[in-house]
Amino acid sequence: MDLSYGPEYEAFRQEVRDFIEANRDRAPKGAGLRDPATLEWQKLLIENGYAARTIPREYGGYGAEPDILKSRIIAEEFARGQLSQGLGGQGISMLVPTLLEMGTEEQKRQFIAPTLRGEMVWCQGYSEPGAGSDLASLSTSAKLDGDEWVVNGQKIWTSTAHLADWIFCLVRTEPDAPKHQGISFLLFRMDTPGIEIRPLVDMTGAANFNEVFFTDVRVPKDQIVGARGQGWAVANAILGHERDSLGNPDATLSRLNALIELMRHETIDGVPVIEHPVYRDRLMKLQGRVLAMRCNDLRVLSSRVNGTGGTGLARLINKLQGTELRHELEGFAVDVMGEIGLAYGDNPYLRGHGSWQNQYMYFLGLIIGGGTSQIQKNIISERGLGMPREPKIQKG
Ligand SMILES: Cc1cc2nc3c(=O)[nH]c(=O)nc-3n(C[C@H](O)[C@H](O)[C@H](O)COP(=O)(O)OP(=O)(O)OC[C@H]3O[C@@H](n4cnc5c(N)ncnc54)[C@H](O)[C@@H]3O)c2cc1C
């Protein structure tokens, strides 16, 4: 098996490496979403074609012809250099590709460029207290009143709602239609009167998600993506992009490289942890699984390059494997640090600002967010392996 991409692409790889080395110091170090350093870095990446690479220039992207191998090389090199490949989040990773596929021209022009620049932050209003895995049971309603939708109801687990400028939100517009056909996909500002946000503290100690209440929230009629009652198709397009972004094998590879460095520095009785056979054994097992994920990703890649298709199953595996593997990898790093692994908050002995402990807990959440592991297994078995579908309760 030849895993090299050929001379033209290796020259491109060198270009990316040179960029990384020349600009490494400008990369933000754990800075927040709105931090000027983060926004500057994002701008630099877009200008050089390392973020928003194939998004047309008229929508604020770099405008390159799609070349899957070049995109792949960029991802690999940024992971290798342990450098941020710019902003992600629900706006950039999920809404932008969906708007490109399904938005109107006006929506593309209004929303994509500021989202890519990090100036328009989005949150995702899907889950409700009575609708999580069974999302189509959602009951937040939107009724048309003249030129406006009037939204009432509640969302829950809404990540970054407290930071977001806008929300993409699933609402029920046809209460009498079968449940999958009565849903619409609305976009509206988070400072619209009638929206109340209540933070929910998660196990990391931070309030990363929220409850969001809507009381007579008025939304212009044309702020809908797709046709009225056809929001389920838009919702599913978003979920596909979400699954891809949550199980990212490049980010996992980057963390594996950081873990190896950590194991070289931490010691047990004066000997680096990486030389300890029990820890090496655990590292090898994790490394094997990270490489298996990378091969899975290459399988998807080569099928996309050759246009052979048939990678449905390989893509579905990503979210399930990626989030569970990442949780284990971060947990292993906590073990590697021994008693320092138990430190948290502002403890002066923390390694990497406590990111290992934080990510260990955060990725436990991501095993649930974007569809739980159990639901991913259902999808893999039914759509990927063609096994019998589970009984639909609503059909008796
Ligand atoms: C960190 C995090 C961030 C999130 N961010 C967002 C966000 O930004 N926006 C948003 O809308 N939502 C968000 N969510 C919510 C997330 O999408 C839901 O938690 C998830 O879909 C599960 O729904 P639920 O919590 O209602 O659990 P339930 O659906 O009630 O599931 C409870 C348990 O039953 C199992 N189960 C349910 N149905 C089946 C089945 N058919 N077969 C087998 N097992 C089943 C589930 O796997 C789970 O273990 C986030 C969640 C987390 C943890």
C-alpha cells in the first residue's frame, strides 16, 4: 500500500510546513472565541487558504478549487505541528456547509462571510426536555403571524447559547402533519426580545451549555432555510456535518503527539513514563486505534478522490470511534501525570493549563452530544450494515 500522495502534493506539503514554521508564534494560545488573537489568526488562515479553503470568495472564503488531497495535507500538517486550524464551532463546521447546499443566495451572502471570520457566533437549538435522541418529537412551536413567525417553547443543552449572536433552531410549524414533516428550520438573533438563557454547569465546572426559553419571539418570515415543513432534511444535513466534525481523526492524532511528549517529560522514580513497559503497552494500544481511524479516514478520502462511493459505513464510524477514543486518550494522559493528574482549577502544577483533565471530562459529554453512542450504533447497524430497523414505537 503506497500512502504517499506523489511529488506535486509533497511540494504542497512543504509549503504548508513553511507557513506553519513562519507563523507559529502568531497562533492563539487557548484564547477565547472573541479574542482579537483568535480572530487575527482566523483571518490569516483564510487569506492563505488554510481555512475556508474551498468556500467561494464572494462568500468570504479563499475560493480554491476543491482538491481533497490538499485539504487532507493541510489538516495533517496542522495536526502534526499541534497548531489550531482556525475556528470551528457549530456555525463554521455545521451551518456554513449546510447553507452552501440549501440556503438561498441572500442567506449565503448575509451569513457565511461573518461566520467564517468568527464575527457571527452561532448556537444550535435542537434538543428539548422531551426530544433528544428522538429529535423529531420536538414541540417548540412557530406560528405565522403576518410577516413573522412567533416562536414559543424551550430548548436545552444549547452549547454556547450565552456567547452566540444567532441560533439555528428547529421548530414545529405544522402541528397536524406527521412528526418528521411538520418541522421547519429558522435562523434568528439571540438578542431578539422574548429569549431567556439560563446556564447549565457541566462536570468541567464551566457553563458550556444552557437552557433557552422562547416566549413570543418574533422572527422575520424569510429567515427560514428550506421550505416550510421541510426542516427535517436541513436538520439531517447539519447532523451529518456535526458527526464528521466531532470525530475528527486529525485532532485525535494531534493529541496523541502531545501525549507522547507528555510521556517523555513526566517521570516515575526518575525514569520517563514512556520507558515504563505498562505505560508503553497502553500507549501502543491507543496508537494502534488512532492509526486505524486514520486508515479509515484515508479509505473515505481515496473513495472520494476516485469517485467510487461506498464509504457510508466508514464515515458513520467516525463519531462513535472518534469521541470514545479521544475520551480514553485524555484519560490516559491523566494517569500518566500521576497525582498531578488529579489537580484542577488554578493549581500551579497543572500541565498544559489543565487541558488533559478538562478534555477528559468534555469528551465524555461529546460521546452524548450530536447523538449518543447507542444511537450511532443503531445508525451503523441499520444504514451501514443493513440490519433490521428497530421497531418504531409511534407505529405500534
Ligand atoms: C456536551 C453536550 C453538548 C450538547 N450540545 C447541544 C447543542 O448545542 N444543541 C442541542 O440541541 N443539543 C445539544 N446537546 C444535546 C444532545 O444532542 C442530547 O443530549 C443527545 O441527543 C441525547 O438526548 P437526551 O439527552 O435527551 O437523552 P435521551 O434521548 O433521553 O437518551 C437517554 C439514554 O437512552 C439511550 N437511548 C435513547 N434512545 C435509544 C434508542 N432508540 N436505542 C438505544 N438507546 C437509546 C441514549 O443513548 C441515552 O443513553 C448536547 C449534549 C451534550 C452532552
